[in-house]
Amino acid sequence: MVTVPQVTLNDGTAIPQFGLGVYQVPPDDTAGLVRTALELGYRHVDTAQAYGNEAGVGQGLRDAGVAREDVWITTKLDDPGHTHDGAIAALERSLERLGTSYVDLYLIHRPGDGDDVDTWRAFTALRADGRARSIGLSNFDPRRIDRLVEATGVVPSVNQVRLNPRSPQGPLRRYHRRRGIATEAWAPLREGTLTRDRIVRRVADRHARTPAQVVLRWHLQHGFIVFPKASSAERLRENLDITDFVLTRRDLAELALLRRRP
């Protein structure tokens, strides 16, 4: 079984650096996909209330027979829950769908119309009572993060943002490092477009790997937490098989050129 590296968050918990994302996975397909992933060695699943497939994630976990404490589950607060009480009630509904008493990570999926301070206070309460082991944000910029921290004194454990070699988010990553916030990447393959790029393919040929493996390895070597979507057992295996090779300085320099290209 592949050994996936872990990242220690600012609250002391350790998250598997690589996992499975189930964005746009149909609810009827989710349980089977999650079960297959867990049987292959995945131990991290990223879902959201807005995805409509939390129940499938929970069913896949039960079907795989893997102990709950051995799997990291992330879910995210959907927009209608952007109040203190709404955030708590929304997580309770998520826990019912997932069939578990806690999630490992609860995120505000995106900034609300207000300042999100009341919502963030609810998140800190959920972490304190154990219904969410870690709490964080998704798609937040530094200004909004600072506002939450100044109001509550609680720094999010992660911020999940669109990030890949074409959109490397340099300033935001530097801000995260200063704050001690782990960076999570969504759209790591840029909807598949990066796997067709000639630079990525050239690097992949040098290592006898697929373009997707090269891009995902780029994320690991930069310390990002990443969870690509997959639709088949073959792709699940391919995505996971990225821990036994290393991108060289030359590789990384070539991949860095992607951010300057249209």
C-alpha cells in the first residue's frame, strides 16, 4: 500500500497530504468510488454540502470497512448556512448524511455577503466540542482572513483555493506561510488542461510518468494538500502512484514557465 505523506496543521492534527475529491461525482456513484479509493489506500476524502454526495461518502466508508478514525473527511458549509446557528445546524445535517459523529475538517466554502465573523465563531465552538477536529476556509483572500482572526483570535488551519502550476498563487501562499495556514489546492489539473500541455508532457516523458502524475507530484513537492477527482479505479491508482519519484530542479524550472503562458 502506498504511504501518503502527512501535513501537520496549526492545531496539531495531521492531514494526509493526498486524497480524493468528489466534486461533481454523481450521488449514485459516490459510494462505489469512495469504497474503491479506500481499498486502494486513500485515507482522505474531500466533499461539501453543495456537492450533494455526503451520504455516498459515508456509505463508501462503511462499505470499505475502514475504521472511521483512519480516514480524514472534509466537508464544507454551503452558502445558506452563513450565520452562527445556521453553520452549526448545517454541520449536524452533514454528520447525519455522513453517518459519523464528527468531521476532520469543516470549511466555510466561500465568503458570504457579510463578514463571516459569526459563522467563524460557530466554527470555533464546533472545534471546541469535537464535532469538527479542524476548521478552515475555502476561497478566502488575506483581507477577509485577517478580519476573522482579528475578531476571534483563531487562525484557520487551512485555506482551500484554486491552485496549480498555471495559477500558482504566489502572494497568497506567502501569506499562508506567514499565518501558519496550510494551503489546499482545488482544480490541481486545471480541469484536465494541464495534462495536454507540451511542457508537462515533456517532463512526464523524462520520468516515464503520466502528465497528471507530474502535476500532482508538483503539488506534493511544494507542500500543498491536494485531492484530485477520479472516475475509475485505474485513474485512482494512477493519481495515487506519485510518491516514488521526485521532480528535479530542471523539471520544476520548466513547470514554473507555465505561469507566464496564456
